[in-house]
Amino acid sequence: MVFPTQVVAQSFTFSTVSIEGNQRIEDGTILTYAGLTRGETVSAAELNDAGQRIRESGLFESVEIIPNGTTLRIVVVEFPTINRINIEGNSRLRDEELLQAVQSQPRRVYSPAQAERDVEAITQAYAQQGRVNATVTPRIIARSDNRVDLVFEVFEGGLTEVERISFVGNRTYSDRRLRGVLNTKQAGVLRAVVGRDTYVADRVQFDQQLLTDFYQSRGYVDFQIQNVDVSLTRERDAYLVTFNIQEGQQFRMGDVYVSSELTEADPDEFERALRSSSGDVYSPTRVDNDIARIERLAIQKGLNFVRVEPRITRNDRDLTLDVEYVLTRGDRIFIERIDIEGNNTTLDRVVRNQFDVVEGDPFNPRQIRQSADRIRRLGYFGDANVDAREGSSPNHVVIDVDVVEKPTGSLTFGANYNSDAGVSLIASFKEQNFLGRGQRVNAQLSTAETNRVLSFSFVEPQLVGRDTSLGFSFGYRRTDNENSLYDTETFSIRPSLTFPVGELSRLQVFYGFEYLSLFDVDADASPIIHAEEAFGGIGYHQLGYQFSYDNRRSGLNPEAGVLLRFGQEFGVGEDSQYIKTTAFAAAETRVFHDDVTLRAIVEGGLLHFSEGDSRVTDRFFLGSAKMRGFSAGGIGPRDVNTGDALGGNAFAVARLEAEFPLGLPEEYGITGGAFYDYGSVWDVGVDSADILYNDFTPRSVVGLSLFWTTPIGPLRFNFTEALDAQEQDETRAFDVTVSTSF
């Protein structure tokens, strides 16, 4: 017989260990958790620690350590095994979505601590949806063989919206303007379909960056968000969000110049590449763009590893910032390789085409950041991270591109309405990343009471890996209106190439073939139209170009943008030749601290036939799309006897518009507008006493607008009054445009 030997008070030595109650867990595993060895002298405290270690394994519901002579008894009760996991009471979030947040797994040991963590994860998932009052209760249902079903009972509660977003400390910009910057929105009348009026902490964090970018791009370099106060209403059914900000003063550019620490770089030559000048509102974007231009010029001149360091000197007295761009020698680091991961569908070359560099080129962090921005702007990925890490040697880097793909195609069945064509049904297919090649495909079928349209287009945006776009379009249109003077049929194909000719400008060249047919002319129609019907269908071969300049997204002024287009089309048909010239210019700016938007648009066209004559299917018509307040073909040359609209070989229109708040909560998405349109269409191509308004005869109209931005599409209501209209013009006092998909 072996007797225990008591060494000191509360110290024991055991020769045997007896483990009881375990069914699935091996004795050796339990002893390992306990950390005890047979024959070892242990104190009472060490026995307690051993029991605690076994409990912390998470495998046992209870653990007892009982000294019994020379035997140490370890009595355990194992946690049951999870048979299955159910979620009950949920309707807003599907089981699949919630189970992704649950870490407990069937056929594994049930852990109350893990179940509580799962409760917190499910609750957080509901909080992300704006349901902060959601409660989750874990319950277990006993089954045979020490198994349990784990059930999470969910009470979803009501939607907790953002009732009010307010600002403290803003003097220059109104609360309404600043709320327009944020991604989070106040709850409004469309709260059932607007997903951004719920409180999400990560979204508010992103809003702080948006607000900072907004102010800094407008010269407020000292702007700070002191804190964001988020509180629940007393009823806990809505959030109140308050941004406490400090605007600071607006700074402008002072002296802007280039200096060089490199003998081979002439600062005067690089200074000519700058676009910022003294007096401009200071913006980090301006500085960044200037640095990019200097670096591009350095590469063009064969100067690698040139680093541009902007040195800012602050002048508080006159609120200016002097900017000195210093050309220095950077580290000689090369790109070893570019690794792309996560693109299961998208081809590697689509991502690589967004880089201006390849393996072996000098490493330029700015170029990599710009490439990352281009990858994100593709719209193919839900997330895209671009990082640089050290390669096989200190002077080599590896560029890691990690993307998460998202759906890029859509199949839409919808309806469209406008005052000219009425209601039409639309079926369309769009794919922005066709077969993972970055190609765009768009097919649409539309049928209305008065017309049928079939169109198809294909675009390869990176032809042979260059910034050159190859496009092809096909279109068919047939009008069939019992109330119209004639019916038409049009068929066209057009391949094209588009490439950059400047930093913000592009040029498109194209060839096209177009077939135009005029038939079923009403017996009472103008003799001029009857004479044009006799020509039947005419096919034209077309060559043309269009130049465009657009700085709305990449311009240096965040409050203004300009869009210019100019194009010509040279057409040759049987016994006919023509030149068609069109021009379009639009500008937009914000005034009164960004609360009012001003727009101005001027456009015109000229159709000149050197052989043959134009037909009503060739000429320009003006309607509500270009000249508000008039019906389609409501102005322009007309037959003096029948009053039929004949169209014109020339048109010119100027549209001025202001959009402003109406004092309504901006979450309603309703703003007001006022406009003035002035223009005319003229010149049928023949001189005849039977044609009215064949010379330039101006019309003008004023009106008020209501803009309503909704999640299902933009609505615009125009109320017009013609100031200058001719007797036979067809005016329209009201029109509405709406488009929706379902």
C-alpha cells in the first residue's frame, strides 16, 4: 500500500491520477491541459491552477480536482457537441448572411463563450443595417448522445435611422451643402428604398475623410474635425450625428516656381509644365497634378529617379502659400515584378494595362498610386489594394495587386417615358467586363407606340494594350405613327477609334454607313416632303471625327467644369455629298458657397450638301430635348400651306440654367431651377415662298423646374412660358421626363 506523503501544509504528492466523466476527450489531453506529472509534489494553489487550465480549454462545462490519498481525481463534465445551428426570427437578413458571422460550427464542442461572441457578431450585422435595437438570444436544445442544437433567436427591432446631421463651426458652407458631401444621408420620404440613411460607424468614418477632402480642395488647409458626436434619441429609434469642425482660413497660391538640385535639369523648362499660378485657390490636388506633370516631363527627357519635393512656405499675413517644386535625385529602385491576385474572371492584362510601368522600370510611388486609382475606377472590383514591398534586393520592389471582383453585368427590363415619344418598353443587356477582357457590350431593344429601336455596341478600351479605344455600333430604328406625316426606317453601322490628344482631350475618328428611308407620306403632307419621298431609300458612306475636351472630373477647380465637343461628318451617297458640322460647349460652376449651380450650354449644327439636297430625314429638328417649351419639331421652317415642320440645315441654341435649394430637407432630393433658352433652326436648302421661317428666326423661352432625385431615377418637371414664338410654332407649357427600371 502506498500512502501520501505530506511535505508541507497544502502540498501533496500523488502516484496515480484518475480521470472521470470524459467521453470524447482523451485522458492524455486532459493531463496535458492540467500540466501535472505523477509523483510531482504540488501545492493546493497549483492544483487550482491546473483546474483553471482545464476549464480554459473550453471543452468542459465543469471541472473538479479532488485529492484522495495517493490518487488525484479529476472529475469533468464535457460540453455537448453541436448537432446543428439554426437562426429563428430573422426576416431582414437571410440565414446565409448571418451564419457567415457565426464562428460556432456543427460537430464541434459547444462553447458558451463562443456563443456569446456569435451573439455580438449577429447583433453587429444588424447594427450595420441600422437596427441597433436588435436582440439575439442563444438557446440550446438537448439531443441524445450529449449533443445539442444551438439556436439563435433574433428580435430584429425597428430600423434606426439618422434623423438629423448637423454641423457646428461651419461659417463658409451651409449645413445643406456639407450634408451633400457626406455618404451618410438623413432619413427622408424615401427611407424605405434609401440605404444610406442608417447609421454605420465605418461610413461616418469615411464621411470625415470626405469632409476633409472637400475643405482642403478649396484652400482650407487648417481644416479640422474636432469630434463627431453620435447619440440616440430618447426613444432609441433614431441617431443624431453632429460634426464639430474648425474651418480655418482659405489660402491661395503665392509664388509658384521650380528649383533644381540636378545640373542636367533646367528649372525654367520644368516650370513651363506647371498649371498652377499665383492667386489660385490652394489645393493639394493642384500640387499633386503639377508634380505628376513634372515627373512625366522628366521621363520624356530621359531623366530617371527624379524626385519632386514640394516645399510649402506659409504666409499668414496675406493668407498665401508659396510652393517650390525642388527637383532632387531619388533612390535608384526598380520594379522587380507585378503580382496580381483575386482576379478569377478578369484577365491579368486588363489590370496591367492600368499601369504606366512594367517590370524593370524605375519605381515611382506616385505612378503606382495613380495606377491604383485607375484600377478602382474600372468598376470591375468591389475592393482593390495596391501595395509595394521589398523584392529580392533592397533596390527592387514587388507590386502586389489584390482585387475582389464584383458583378459587372446587368439585364434590365424597364420603361421610359418622355413627352415626345410617350411610353416605351425597354429590354437591355450591359456588360462592362465582357469575358473578363475589360470590353464593354451593350444591347438594347425598345418598343413604343411610335417607334422601335434596336441597338448594339461593343468597345475595346485598350487596343493592343494602349490607351486607344476600338468601338463598333449597330443601330436600327423604325417609326410608325398613325398621326405623323411620314414613317422612316434607319439602319447604321459605325466602327471607330478614340485616342488621347492631350491631358484632358480625346479624338475619335470613324467610318460609318447609314441607310435612310422615307415612306408612307400622308396625302395631305407638304409637297416638299412628297418630293423627297420619291428618292426612296438612300445609303451614305461616312467619314468623320469628333474632338472632345472634358475637365469636369479632372479639372483643377472643384467648383467648375467644362465640356467641349466639335465634330464633322463627310458623307457620300448616290448623287449626293454633304458635310455635317456640330459643336457643343457646356460649363458649370457653383456660386454662393456651392449652394447654387449655374450651367450654360451652347450648341449648334450646320449641314451643307455640295451635291444633291437634304431631306427631312437629314435635317435638324428642335424640340424639348434641345429647346424647352416646344414640342418635337415645334419650331423651324414650315410649309406655308400645310404647316408641316420641315427641319433645317442649321440650328443654334443657348441654354442658361440655375439650380438652387428650395428650403426643403435635402434628404427629399428636391431642388428648384430657373432657365432661359434662346435659339432657332432654319434653312431647308431651297428658296421658296411656300416655306415659313426659312431664315434665322429666333425663339426664346423662360421657365421654372423642379428636380427630384430618387433611387429609381431622376425626375424633372419643367413649367415654361414662350417669350418669343411664331404663330405656327407648337409650344408646350409643361413637360416631365422620367426613366425607371424594375
